[in-house]
Amino acid sequence: MRSFWALPDLLRGFRLTTLRPALSPALLLTGAGGGALAPRRVSAHAFAAGSDSYDAFTEGAGSVLLYPEVLLPLVALALLAVLHRAEALPRVMPLLLAGAGLALLLAPRLGEGTAPAAMGFGIVLAALAALVPNRLPRPALAVLALTTGGLSLSSLLHGQDLSALPVTLLLGVLFAALLLPMTVGGAARLVMQGTGGWRAIALRVAASWIAAILLLMLAFTLRG
């Protein structure tokens, strides 16, 4: 616990490479709260699928924010893009949308393994954002965005009969899946404006928390 209480001093005085060992216990403790809430078993998400278009749209958009295996990989992608190439996020959004489109086509045929896969991929994204100081090449970010869109939305829609769901519900899902990373990315870019190494460190710490939460959620899910 000593390293946790020393965190403010570390943020002021050390490089990221010095900070990593001190962060690990704190991040795991922080993630434990999210891991304790992880579901024991992952199943297809239920939608009310009412006839009202507005209600269906808001239900679809809200579902992206409700399930951590959908929400956190999208947030991790936004942090990764801003940390490595500040201008890259808008450029990879079409690929994120393409991945979401693939999810709409394939999700009805996929099983429950898509949710743990999305958690695992979210861990990879968050770890890259937290620990890799060098800029990732644009093709790599493009592939990561495509995969994030596919896995995140597949984890939400797997096993669904999409023909039975309102089109407006699916539009709400796509809208939130695009708006969320753009909003997080915009906020992250505001944090990065100005001087001071603490700005990048703050975003990397946030990415570390996401990785810790997803890791513990994945462990609880696989434990069944």
C-alpha cells in the first residue's frame, strides 16, 4: 500500500518507466471493485424491442453504456488513439463502424465466447495505451479499431435474431458505439493540451485501471 499513497509524488517527479512498478498494486486494488461485479455467466443480452422508435433507439444506445465488455474496449481504443496519434481517432472511426457492421452480420451466428473475447481484447488495448510509449503505426491502429468494433458489438448482439429487433434499436447501438469513443477521445485531447508530463501519465493511469477491471471481470467470467 505504500506505493499507492506515494502516487502523487511519483506523478510529479518520475518518468512513466519508473512509475509502472508502483502503479501495479494500486491498479489491481482499484480493479477489484469492478471485478467483484462481474457476471458469473455471460449470456445473450435481452432487449425489450418495443414498438416506439424513440424508446428502441435509446435502449440500443443505452445498452452500449450498460455492459462493461462493450463500453470499456471502446474507451480503451479512444485513449490508445489519443496517446499514440492525437489526430488518428477520427481517421479510424470508419473502420470502427466497419467492424460494427461485421458484428451485425455475424453476431446472430456467434456464441457466448464473444464476450470474454471482447474483454480480452479490451485488456490488450488498455495495456498498449498504458505501457507502450512509442507511437503505433497507423495501419496497426486501423486494425485495432476494426477489431474493437467487431468484438464489442458482437459481445452485445451475439445470439440475437436481429430481424426481430427494431431498426432504430440497432441504429442506437451504432450511434453510441461511435459517439462514445469520440467523446472520450475529445476529452482526452483536452487533457493532453498544454505542457507537463503528468497529462499523458494521467491517461495511462486511466488505461491501466481499465485493464485491471477487465482482467478481473474476465477471470470471474471464465470461472463461471
